Amino acid sequence: MRSQGRPFLNCRMPINNISHHKFALHCFFKNKSRKVSSMLGLMMKTPLTVTSILRHASTYHGETEIVSRTVEGPMHRTSYAEVWKRSQKLANALKRFGLARGDRVATLAWNTWRHVELYYGVSGSGFVCHTINPRLFKEQIAYIIKHAADKILFADLTFLPILESLAPQLKKLKAVVIMTDADHMPKSAVLPKLLCYEELIDEENDEFKWPDLDENLACSLCYTSGTTGEPKGALYSHRSSVLHAMGIAVPDVFNLTSASVVCPIVPMFHVNAWGIPYVAPMVGAKLVLPGPKLDGASLHQLMSDEGVTFTAGVPTVWLALLDWLDVEKKTILTLKRVAIGGSAAPLVMLQRFAARGITVLHAWGMTETSPIAIAGSLLGRHEKLSESEKLALRSKQGRPLFGVEFLVVNDDGVPIKNDGVAFGALYVRGPWVAASYFKSKDKSAFARKGWFHTGDVVNVDADGFFKIVDRTKDVIKSGGEWISSIELENIAQAHPAIKEAAVVSKPHEKWDERPVLVAILKPNATFTKNEMVAHYKGKIANWSIPDDVIIVEQLPHTATGKLLKTEIRKMVIGKI
Ligand code: ADP
């Protein structure tokens, strides 16, 4: 007999949902006398939980590999079936700490299989997996641990110095667990009671009775990097995480299948690695995790050895990888698509990938939008465009995913024209968009009822492609006109002398603000103010050309890899 194929996620067999059926019939008869419009559908209400994702992967893609570069050094290979078992061991171990439903369990960890186990073991137990970004300032980490009221902290070996410096703040925790085995356990005079991950789960049963969870319960927590004010928490639900993963799997977004080999370079502590630890097991893709090594040579080796077809990360990581590939005259033969987001991907970056036969998928999102909400796949009718026209279109952030809705309004609150020129403030809503911040009184971003104010300024063209003009706080207001710092950075980035560029405003008596270019040059390159003006001429209006260029050795970045404009403005004011 021919096989009927594999079940869809969330269709479990055998089906035993008599109670849902009875409930639906009850509603049907109860509603019979009412208007037809109030009639409920007669479908099951199987909850959308992240637990169901790993269960599905273990059952139907059990042998598919999860390969990690370990913090301890060597490569580690496991499978969905094995990680499913180990996440149950972990869930059994967690029971010993007497946590209550909804309690936060924090991680300070790289992308590895142990972190995947925590994602599922913690959330599936009914607790909240709180991923902390180790690149935040120590004070911010302390603030976040206290604000989230974390009960247990799991940390990679790398972060022992951070843990030790936070020792007084960790006293309230029930446990601090180092994600390693007994052989690699560190000794710490400051933190004598550290537990060992492998020892913690070793003796536990690999079967756990997962609790029945309402899909609207919280499953994970991630704080924004707090470049303005204290970090704010986005509290994702099981339902929002599953829907987001389904939303990004589709061909026009990440285009993932069981044949894909997926390598998230974006860290699992940055908005759940853009949903990849959920979507990869959902579709049964092989998962390749880079651990702590994100330099060009390590990424090239990992992706080539494991046959990676799809990867995702912020522009700064790709800049380093592309430079390394250029110097070494190498490429990654299996790599087909790179998702870039977090900050604008400059056109030159798309060109450099295209020259290697790799397509860039530009994507836009925020911690508050889980994060993916816009992705830059072309439409069918764009096939006939030239390669350079296609690249120009791909350098826009792209089109909204199904499920997410946008509103773009000008200063008067009127929706803008979709002509690719008019711009306005971007609002978003949808089932994977935050409705409020965790334990926060700050409701300002939610002031327009039912919408979240992104703080970004965009234009939209007739094909529905969104282009991020700037963040409201970074746009340069010169003589009543707006200058996009992103556009000026992208143009600068295309100059052969420039390695990385930032454009910020400096105060100006007559024009209020004027743009200044701050750049890191490539080795042995030079770049004068005259060369800068010549480079910009003809590409933008003359009055938007930066007034000055400042050459620096380094540019400051946020904990999520974005240019830290507040600091760069200070640098500019100090130098002019
Ligand atoms: P934070 O760094 O404050 O934690 P997020 O990581 O959530 O915040 O960043 C969200 C912001 O990043 C967006 O509002 C937008 O300004 C910027 N961003 C994200 N993706 C892109 C992109 N593809 N192009 C330009 N800007 C982007």
C-alpha cells in the first residue's frame, strides 16, 4: 500500500478529541436559534504549543541532526529524537526546584543543542524561558534578572566572569547551572554552589508527562537592548511562537523544508534566533549551531563541512564573513540564501553575496514582533527585471508576512500614498506582535488602540515593498527636510575605501541638524572630504550630502549588533 505521507504539525494520531467534538455540537445547538453569524466552527481546539513542535520533529524527523560547535571546543552531533529525550530529562530535573507555573528560567548561552533543550524543556514544563543577551552591560543584565524575577539561571562556561561579577545579584536565584559536563566544571571561589548541567539531568527519566498548556500561556521572554531607557520585555506565548514559526517557514520567507540545512548565526539570545529553533524542527530541517565562534574562518568551515543551505544574521557578521572570504578567495558552495535583518543590509552586501551565487533575503523585525514581520522576496512579475533592478528591489526590506498588518501614517495621522516616496510612521499589529511590555507601565508605544508604534519611518511602493527610511530618533532633520541616515550609510558603504560607515546628525545653527559621515577605512585606504562629496554627487540631492567625514578605528555597536548612534553622536560632537 502507498504511504499517505507524514502528518502535519499539531495533528496527532490516534485522534482522541471527543470532548472538543461534544463541545462544538453543544455550541452548534445552543447557537441554532441565534443568528448564523455567531455559529462556531466545528473544528478541534488543539492548542498551539512549542512542545508540539519538538514532539513532531522527534516522531517524524527523529534522526535529523543537530550539529553544534561546543563551547568546550569539539563538534557535537545529536538528533531531534535525542534532544526530545534530553529535554524531558531536563523537565524532570526542573521539577526538583519547586517552580510555579509561569516562573522564569533564564539562559545566558550561545547557540548549541543544550540551549535548544532549554527552549523546549523549560517552556514545555509551563515555565518561561528567559534568554539574556550576554553582550548587554553588566548593570543591564543585573536589572533584567531582577525585573524578570528569574528563579534559575543556566549559563555557558564562557560567561563565568559575568556570573562572578554579578554574584550579589544572583543570591536570590534557586540555582545557577553551568551548561557543561563534569570534566569541564569550573571552580569558582565567588560562586561555590554552581551546578553542572549534565550531572543535573543525567539520572533523570527521559520520559516526562508534559502538562496540558493553554496556547496563550507565556513561553519565552526577551528584552530589547534598551538603547533608550531600561530594557523592556517582550513576553511571547506558545501560540505566538508557533504562528510566527509557521509564518516564516513559507517559500516567500525563509523557504525551509526537511531538505534544508539551517544555520542561525543570529544568537538564540536575540529574539529567539528569529524563530529558527522553532521553525527548523517544525519542518524537520537539519540544524547547525555555531556556538561561540562567529569569525569568518569558523563560519566558513562550519557551513562548508555541514552543507548549510540557509543562514540568518545581522549585517556586521556578514561583513566580517565576506571580507574573510574575499581575502582567502573562498566561498560556501552549498549556501543558497542568507536572511539579513536587525539593521539595513547595504546594497553592496547584496551584490557581494550575489557574486557568489547566494541570494539575500532582507527581513525586518523587532523584539516586539517576534521578530519577523516583513521579508524581501520578489513577486512573480519581477522575474523579467534585470539582475541589478532585482538587487535594488531586494535591498528594500520587503513585503509584510501574512498575519501581520501595517499602518503607515504621516505627521497628521493620515495614511501615506504607496508611491515609494511619501514616508510615515510605521505601526504594526498581528498575532505575534506584543500587546504590552512585561511588567511595565510604559504604554506609549501602544497609545494607538490595537497597534504597536515601531518607531521606524518607512515608505511603501506600489508593489507593497516597504523601505525603512530610518528610526525616528536617527533621522536627520535639516532645514525642515528629513535625511535618511540609512540611505547615506548605504551609499558610503559602496565606496571601495570604506569598511563600515555610520551617519549621524550634528547640531547646526541655521539648519538645526546636518549629517556627518563617520567611517572605518579598509587597510591602507584613504578617503578625503572631497572624495566623499564626489562619491555622493548625483546619487542624492546635494543638500543631503554630509558636511564632514570623520575617520575612526572602530564604531560602537549595540548588544544586538546595530550601530550605537547615541555614542557615535557623542564622538562627532567631541571631534568637531
Ligand atoms: P533593540 O536593538 O532595541 O533590541 P530590535 O533588535 O528589536 O531592537 O530592533 C528593531 C529595530 O531594528 C527596528 O525597529 C528597525 O529600526 C531595525 N531593523 C530591523 N531590521 C531591519 C532592517 N532589515 N533594515 C533596517 N532596520 C532594521
